Amino acid sequence: DAGITQSPRHKVTETGTPVTLRCHQTENHRYMYWYRQDPGHGLRLIHYSYGVKDTDKGEVSDGYSVSRSKTEDFLLTLESATSSQTSVYFCAISEPGPEQSRNTIYFGEGSWLTVV
Amino acid sequence: GIQVEQSPPDLILQEGANSTLRCNFSDSVNNLQWFHQNPWGQLINLFYIPSGTKQNGRLSATTVATERYSLLYISSSQTTDSGVYFCAVDGNQGGKLIFGQGTELSVKP
């Protein structure tokens, strides 16, 4: 258990409304990630963070923003939700291994978002 | 970017059978991991294996980095092994794991 909590776990929202998903970790991991999972696409990286206030884009970042003001929290915001953003969102953390590299990744339990 | 292909896409086994799942990747990697997603959606890290061989109980994995593939072996399969198995790689682009499409395994009692 890597101590990752996602909230909310399930949400239904209307097109055009803002939505924020929260990822909270309790073990002071430096690296945090947001992925989305869709049928036929597997998991795709949205944004990631390598420290407080240090974030970067993943492969499907359009329409999403992130913030990390504290080590333990990584927020994903949909500024104006669209139906194409209906998905399952997974937060993940990684722990450095003996090679001092970012490796072994652990996932939260997922947040199911439906945009109607 | 790196392409990751997994095979087979689907696999149905009788309980007790063995299986081999394959992951091919298109470029050199410094990070390769296998994950299991259970029927409830939970993603579990099975192996961090950029090269070499590892074993954990009935599961083992081998990565031949020079030939750009990795294999996940499941022996004496159980119904609890059902779910989707993902391979993911990092091509040294700042820790961005690229996932394959997964192999969906169904183990019948």
C-alpha cells in the first residue's frame, strides 16, 4: 500500500462545468502522475509532477491543468468538462529504486468521471 | 515516441494451465514494468524489470532489452489471476510510462 487516496471516487458532472480531482499521498513521494484509462487506449499520461510546483505535460494534456502546492497533494482540474473527458482517472506515485531512478509505480484506486 | 505492443490481446485459460504474455517495444528503455488490473479496476504493480529475470510466486518475468521484448509467465493459473495485464515502458523521457493495450486474461474454474 503506497498510501494513495483519490477523491472523489465517482462523479457525474455537466458539460462545461469545472471539475477537480484530488490525489493525496501520505508517504512523501516526490513523483506523482495523473493517467486516464479508456477502452481501446489503455492508460495514457495526462500530467506529472517531480516536486512541489514542478509539473510537466504528458501525452494527453489538452483540456487539463494540474497543481502541486504541497508534496502530498496533486490536483487535476478540468477547466470546462467535455464528454470526451468521461474516463477513469488514476493517480500514481513512484518510488526511487537502488539505481536512484524513478521506477516502481503504484496506482491509486481510480476516479470514475462521467460528463453528461 | 516508443510503441508498445502486447500479445495476445485476449486469453482464456482453464484453471491450472500455464501462460506466456508478450510485450514488444520499439526503442531502448530504462524502465519496464508489468501490472495487473483486477476485475474491480485496481492496478497492481507486479514487476519492475528493465532487464533480466525475476520471479514472485507463480509469476515470473523476463526482459531481453537488446531484443526489445519482455515476457510474463503465469504458472498454475487461478481464477484470481483474471483481469488485464499491462506492460509499460519508460524511454528516458522524464519518467513518462507508456502503456501497451493490455492482455485480457480470463481463467475459468
